[in-house]
Amino acid sequence: MKKVQKLKIKIRMFDYGLAFNIVFLTLIALFMMLPLVFLVSTAFKPLNELFVYPPAFFVKSPTFDNFSALTTSVSSSLVPFVRYAFNSVFVSGAVVFLIVAISSLAAYPLAKHKFMGKNFLFALVVAALMFAPEVLEIPKYIVISKLGILNTYFALILPQLAFPIGLFLMKQFMEQIPNAIFEAARIDGASEFKMFKSIALPQVKPAWATIGILCFIQVWGDSSASALLIQNDKLKTLTYYLSTISGTGVGTAGAAAAASMLMVLPPVVIFMMLQKKVVSTMVYSGIKA
């Protein structure tokens, strides 16, 4: 009888602990959503609410005038809006595809082979994670200038291919694949490329999604590359163009708020669609998500 009572007490304590964890994590999640909610709220604020003091968190009189002002600003541009959008989509898509391919190819020997200098190379990858992108702007310009590819799409794509977090995650993920599978395939006469294509790649698809999201967020929101490496407006990205709207005066503050919301939405939507694969990658990579 005493054992049954103790078991009931433990179950009750577990239930209370679980409920507390759910409530606590829900509050943390809501708190982390506040910047996004404020961004959306600001996009629908009229001008008189944008400059009120103290600033209001939620919009009181929602309006679509900011989006109309953004449309007017875009229509008055010498370069069509569609051109800026195409540049952003093309550059982001090309960089994501190339980084996923490069990370997969480079991670395979680091994860499944032993060779001289392996640990040193991986240490360089980890060390590269410490450098902020802003530190590399001047070296980036010098390299691209020396290569003679300024004012081309290559100037926007090539510097972004140095993505150490992608290689790190892919290598950590591939290490979770049992070596026995590769040894059995090697005994059966499979080539390295065959094992890479038929065994390694199908197992790392969740890592593809995670690397693609992280890469897309970085490239989609990067306006510095267009400002530094591109002088031709027809090759500049949508992010750069929309960032210039906020610097044209107080009257365009509403349009800038609407532009900010539109720029944030694609990464958020993509992340929500692939969030399960992101969590899976973090778990298999030994990172606490």
C-alpha cells in the first residue's frame, strides 16, 4: 500500500513538473516572439503612431498606407522592382545550392577518412566561426577586385561560399552514420563516389535543410555586398534597395517599416516549414537546440 502511495506521489510531482516546464517554455517562446510582433505591428502603424513618444508596442489604428507608400517608392525607381527581386532570389538560390554541395563534398572525407592534417583542417573551420562578417568586408573587396569580377553576379555569390558553419554541421552529422555501413559497401566493391552518393547523401538530408536555412538567412539579409561590390543598380539585390528607403527622410519611415516586414517574412516562413529538420540536425550534430 505504501509503495502505491509513493508511486502516486511521484506521478503527481511529475505532472506538476511537466506543467511548469510547458508554461515556462511557452512564456520564453512568447518573449522571443516580441521583436517579430513589434516589427509586424510597426508595419501597419500610421505616421503619427510611428513617431509618438513613448513608442507604443501595438498599433492602435492599423493602416495599409505604408505598403502603398512602399509601392509608390518602388514604382518611381529607375530599376524595376522585379529586377531587384530576381537578383535576390537568384543569388540566394545559387549560394544555397553551392554551399550545400561544397559542404557535403568537404565533410565526407573529414568525417569518414583518416589523413594527415585532418584535425588541423577541421580546427581551421572551427576557428573561422569566430570571425564576424563585418571584419572581412575590406579583404573581400580586395580579393574580388583582384579577381576582376566586380559588378558581376560572381561578386555577390563567390564571397558567400565561405560558410564554415555549414561544413561544421555537415561533418558532425556525417559522423553519426555508422562506419560499418561504409565498410560493408567497400567490401562489396563500391567506389568512394558510390558510397558518398548512395549512403552518405541520403542520410544527411536534414542537414541540407538546416544549412540551407542558415545560408538563406545570411544571404537574403545581406545588403553590404551590393553596396561594396556592385555599382550597377541592375545587379543589386532587393535587400539593398529596401534598405535605402529608410534613409530618404521622415516621410518614408512607414514605407521602410513595411519593407522591413516583407524582408523578414521569407526566412521566417522557410524556417517554420523546415523547423523539424533543423532540430534533428542540431541533435545529431551534438548541439543543444
